[in-house]
Amino acid sequence: MSRNKRPITIDDLWSMKRFGPATLSPEGRWACAAVTSYSMDGNDSVSQLWLFATDGTSERQLTQGQKDADPQWSPDGRWIAFTSRRPTAPGGTPDDQAQLYLIAADGGEAIRATEHATGVAALRWFPDSRRIAFVSWVWADESGVEAQAKRMKAERDDKVKAYALEHNHYRYWDHWLERGRTPHVHVATLALAGAGAAAGSATLASVRDLFDGTRFHLPPQEPDANLFDISPDGREIAFTFDFDPDPRAPSFTDVVLMDVKKGKWTCPTRDSGRAEESPRYSPDGRWIAVLSSDLARAHNEQARLALIRRVDHAIVPLTFDWDRGIAGPSRWTADSKRLLLLAEDEIAQPIWSLDVPASDAAAPIIDPPRELLRGPHHGGVVTDLAISGDGATLAYSRSSQTHPPTLFSSDADGKRERSIERLNAAVVDRLELASTHSVSVAGFEGEPVQMWVVTPPGFDFDGIHGKPKKAGKHQKQWPLMHSIHGGPHTCANDGWHWRWNTQLFAAQGCVVASVNYHGSTGWGQSFVGSIDGDWGRRELADIEAGTEFLLRTGRIDAKRVTATGGSYGGYMVALMNGRATPGRYAAYVCHAGCYDWVAMMGSDGYFWFGHELGGFPWEDESRVLAQSPHHYAAAFETPTLVIHGELDYRVPYYQGLAYYNTLRVKKVPSRLLCYPDENHWILKPQNSRLWYREFFGWLDRHAGPPKSKGEDR
């Protein structure tokens, strides 16, 4: 280890700043992003806007609020719109609902632009730079801003907070959906005196609900600005909608086009037989790019890219034959000739470029996307891609397993990449980080699966990239910890994870393995769907193969092998307790793990699990039980730490209690860590510090170094 460097700690992790998506000035000279800073002592966070020169020469703080978010640069370059919760008067109480604010791009005081009772979120500018679209949850049976405000006051004053409902979706991840409200797109028409501090006296915007009196609303699960867009002439809005009044899962959404002034609408995707969402207009107005998934073929079908030709509403497939899933809405180049997109390719998520056919082509030949830009070493993970109004500059965030997310900029062709901020440099530069290795392992029935091996400082893994070599008998042996990813249809990629941080794991002196088991994304649809109706079997074989691969090196202490995981990873370690090689694992950590698939009908994803497991319990009980950890409780014998949050609606906390109680009845060494104030994720700094302390303490107790004679382990 370098004399001036040291291993990463939990305090280092929480001292790092985290970035929201960047917005670019029209000419691409500046990027603006929300930067969140955390306080371990205060157990809270502050989010403020920062400006970054895209040539990497300067950075400065722009706002002084406590909860400033979602910056959006106006097309004319004069304003940055954002949302915030601020007091209406100095020293007052901040709004309980976020409002719309504006700040001049060259600084000055922020202007409050709305006092909208139901709040403001998910901003998107109209091309005229005088109007802003946003999302607000409203009562569909009330018409007009004043009626909504009156209803909001009555809701706050109501002493009864119960839910009475008759529809399928009412909770999502960690929150109940708004009682009686749906997310509508609104338009705020601004009244501005001019740029700069003199504009502080500007009057409030007038607000109109575009969906007032219609059946329309955005999908309630995550109603953000990815779900709608505005045409280049500002006359039309395209948005995502499910015509099923009470959709199940998966949801067959459509893209609806609505005249902003007249309210007339049409739906070009109604008969496509697929699910479409996330529309994006081309700058020349000829096309609308959409994400399209063939959910009739598979409930977990990857998103592909398609075009709606506006002149005749014909749908043109783009990436239907490309076996990679598109991650979020695409971005148009200024000439409307190319789309830039993000897609996982095995362990990396690069930027891709796709040529668009001429709008009058009857049967265009579409070449597959070509890779435009990826990071060094394993490639990294790019998120939050933005392109400037002139089409010349890109901004994006990229992380890797050895570096937290960093803001970058490049030319539109992917050349001249540069880092545009150094807010975390002082922390990262003093850390001695673990090395990351990607290996291929013969998994289920010999099929190759990728595995990360993260090795702590001081570990010399000879042969990691080829056939492992046997170590000498006097060579040091290291503990092994599996970190099993959730999903299951996600990927342990070359990205930085704030909650399951492999660097922090390896800093404890253990080798960390992360297997991209069958069902993971990044290797195509067949690999994703290979576990449908048969959860646990292939994945367990893949993880066990990873253990055997590393044990064969002679560098791993066979008595100090552990497995940990959250969500689906928690499900896997619970299943392993009854089905893995007996005695192989010294301890497990099960965070928010699925334990009993029959009782999981209380989850917010209950429809989805019926598809994944191949049926509901009453349809095929034996099949469901074969995939359920609780069915194998008789074989449980491995010490387990069970962690859960009471606000978790995806894997309800009683799943963790049932697992823990079963272990106690069977007298298996076990410990419960339950958070009444956390959900599926541990999000508060001090709770996170306790999480890591309990996590490491449990593994050390059962798989730590041998103690002196008579010392209590």
C-alpha cells in the first residue's frame, strides 16, 4: 500500500458528493447539475445546483437552497428552471410541496415561479422559453387550479388517512400512491421581466392542466419527464399512457399525441401489439423515437428502439434485431440524422450511435448501433446522457467499480472526452482501492457466466485472467465473500454502488466475488429469460461454480467463505441456506430477501411474480414451492444476519421476520437488524453506518481470522 494512501471507510463513502443528471446550455459551454452532500452528524443531506464548464476549466456553486433539484436550461439560454422546497419568507417553514424556480444562467437570486398547491416535478421547457411543462398529482374529478388547492387543504386537514380502493396498483417500492390522485402534465406560462436580479419581482406563472377533463394521466409508478416530450414547434405533446383502466403487469403502455391548444389527440401505437413509452421528437419534427417492448412475447422483454413517422404515424423498427436492451430515452443529434443511446453490453454501459433512415424510406435498411464511447479498463457505466441544443457537446455521468460517478463531457462524435468536475477528487486521491478482475466461469451445465473478483490491496492473484494456478502451501489464504446482485434482471456491472460497495467490502481484507448469473442483463434476451419459471436453480449453480473456481486457486480459505445479497440476492442466500453445498458457507447476510413466495402476494409486484415463477401458488403450487426458500427450511443450518426495512413494499418486511423466526425456532445462529424508518434501501447516513457495522461484525464473528485460545469469537 502507498505510504500516503489508505483503505476506504464508510465515512469516506458518505463524504462523497452525488450528482443528478446534467443539463447543458444551448451552445454547450456549461453544464448544470444538482449536487447532493451528506452529513453523517446531521443524518441528512443538502442538494444545490452547480455550474461546470464543459471544457473542464471551472466549477462553481449556483444556488444556496437546501433541496434544489432537476435543473433544466431554457432553449434561449437565459434561464435555468429547477424545483425546490423553500420558505416563502426568510426564516419560514419550507413548502411541503416542491415549487418551480428560475435563476438566470449568469447568477443572481432565484425567482419563485409557482405556488401550485399540488406541487411541481419533472420539468421540460417548451421551445419558446416562455412555457414549462411539469407533472403534478391532482384529483381528476376536480377542475381548475383553485379547486385543486381547496381539495389539497381538505386532504391535509382530514384526520382520517385510510385508503379505500378497488384497483390493482396502490403501492410502489416504498410509498403508497397518492390517495385519489393521478399524475397530470401541466403547463406553466411564465411572466418574466428579464434576466438577472431585476427579474426578482416577476409575477407567478399561470398554470393549466393539459389533462383536465380527459381520461389521461401518466403511469403512476414513476411519473417523470422521461414519459413525455414536446414537439419542436411547441404545438403538440407526446406522452405515455395505459388505456387499460386497471392495468395488471406487465403494463401495455402506448404513446399518445395531444394538441396543446385544442386538446385533440391520437394514438399511433394503439395497434402495435407492443408496449411503447418515453417519446422523443426529432429536432426537424419528422420523427418520434420511442422505447418499444414485445411484452406479449415475454414479460421481461428488453426495451428496443422504434420510430413513429409523424407524417403518417407509421412505426419503423430500429433495434428490434439487436439483442441488447435500451436504457432510457434516446437523444437526437441536432441534424436529426442520428440517435444516441445507452445500452448495457455485458458488464459495461457505453454510449451508442444509431443512424436514422430518411423519413420517406418505405422499407429502410437499419444498421445496428455502433459503439461511440466507453470508459477505460472494463468500460464503466454511463448514465444521464445529455446533448446540447446545437448538437456539438455531450454531458454524462460515468462510474466504474474503482471510481464513484463523475461528470464528463465530449464532442458529439465521442472525441475529446474530459472530466468536468473534481468535487470528489480529494477523497478518492487518498484512497488505496481494490483491484477489479473480470473472469469467465463455467456455470450451470457448463455455460459460461461472467464473475467479478475484487481483490484487496496486498492480494497478488496470479492467474486471475487465465487458468488459476495452485498456491504454495505457505501462501496466505484469504476469506471470500459473495456479493449477489438483486433483480434478478439487472447486472453486477462496472459501476459504483453506494449501498453494496465492493470497494468497502474488499477494504475489510476479503476477496469479493460477484457472479452475473443466468437471468442477468447485458448478455441478450435469451440469457435474461433463461430462468423464467425456474428461479434459483441456474443461479445457484453459477454461484457455486464461482466458489469452486476461486477455491481451486488455493488462495481462498475454505473455512471463511460467505455469501451476501439484497432483494433477489437476499432471496438467493435464503435459498442457499437450504440448497447449497452443505457446510460450504460459514455465514450469510440476507438483506430485504424474498423468503416465502406464497406470502409475497403482499408485495407491490405481486402480478409480476406470477409471470416470473411460472404461475401463482393456486395455479401450480408445487412449482412455486420448489422456487421458495421457506420450502427448504428443514435444511437450514448456516448462521444468518437478516436485515429489513419496515417501509419496504417490494419485499415486505414480514418476509425478513418470517425467515428470522424460522432460524430461531431451528436454533440456527441468527441476528435481526430491522429499520422502522427505511425501505428497500438503507438511505440515511447513520443507518448506513450501522448497516455496514452489523454486516462486517456478523461476517467477522463467523468467518473472521482464528482467535487466540479462550477468546470469544
